[in-house]
Amino acid sequence: SQTIHQWPATLVQPVGSPLSLECTVEGTSNPNLYWYRQAAGRGLQLLFYSVGIGQISSEVPQNLSASRPQDRQFILSSKKLLLSDSGFYLCASLGGLAYEQYFGPGTRLTVT
Amino acid sequence: QKEVEQNSGPLSVPEGAIASLNCTYSDRVSQSFFWYRQYSGKSPELIMSIYSNGDKEDGRFTAQLNKASQYVSLLIRDSQPSDSATYLCAVIRASYDKVIFGPGTSLSVIP
């Protein structure tokens, strides 16, 4: 079965600072990978997804970017954080016979 | 019309009762359907997947799928306070790479 690691677990950053969140996956090869954001009390917003190394699809135009330097590594970045970037960031992978999606533990980001 | 819609909450049921969660989807080519449970402050956890019409049972949980009506539901029998969470419905089109999530329904089981 797949295991998804995310770090850090929590992060407090000032407005205008850079961001780098990392996600790694164990137990599978060539997974589809996803970044979601969940604002407080809201649903999941898909930010990026990747079907392979170097292949990134963006769902929402914003000041965030994603990269996939290795098969099982997915990175979410920003050059300058906004207050509106605060939220719960979730990395997910796709697997299983019915295309189940599995989530990592998440990173809670607070931009001050 | 939103791609995946769920009954608005919050939903409150007494302990031991049946909780019924509903979901409709707009894309007829959707192939697989999922229910996730999300506790406050935690990541979503997959509890059921279904891709054929009919019922699928797993312990106290039963998922029901009706592709003709574009409807999927989750029944929780003998509800427990530990079932209190937000339940997310999700669908995927087999040939696509994105899972589409509904907004979620908050369930509260009252002891």
C-alpha cells in the first residue's frame, strides 16, 4: 500500500516570504500526484497535479507553483506568500483498481 | 451546476440511528465513486469506493450507486459519536487524472 509523507506538519510564515512544501510517496512507482488546499471550513481545492516527472498541470492561476523532480517527489513552492495562501495543504496520490486517492497527513500553513 | 453536489449540512443524528449522506454528480462518464471521512484538522481518509450499480457493504457502512440517476449515497448504521466528521463524496472519470470532490457534509452523532 502507498504511504505519503509531507513536511513540515505546521508552518507559520510572514507575508512576502518564500514557501517550499515537500511530498514523497512510498510503495508505488510512477504515481499520479496532486496538491490540494483546504481553507478553514471549506472544501478541497485542487491546485496542481502531475502524471510524471516534469509534467505539471495547474488548476488555479495564483502565486504558487509545483515541481516534480523525481518520480515520487512533489514540491509546492511560492516566491512570495499572500495572506490568502493560509490553509491546509494536502498531497495525494492515485492508486488502486478503482483509482482511489490517498492523502498525506497535510501541512497547516499560516501566513501572518 | 457543480460537478459533485452533496446534501447540505450539518446533519445531526442520535447515537445508534442510521445516518444517510447523499451525493449527485453531473458527468455521466464518471466511473468510480468514493466516500471519504475527514475529522477536524486531519486529512481525508477513504472509507468506501464503488463503481458498479447497486449496494456495497463494509461493516456499518453501505454505499449505494445509481448511475442512471447519477446518484451515490452512504448509509452509516448504528451511528457512533466517533462517526462525527465531514464526509466527502468524490468521483473520477477513468480516462482522466483528476478526482472531483464535493463540498462535504458535516455529520454530528449525538450521544
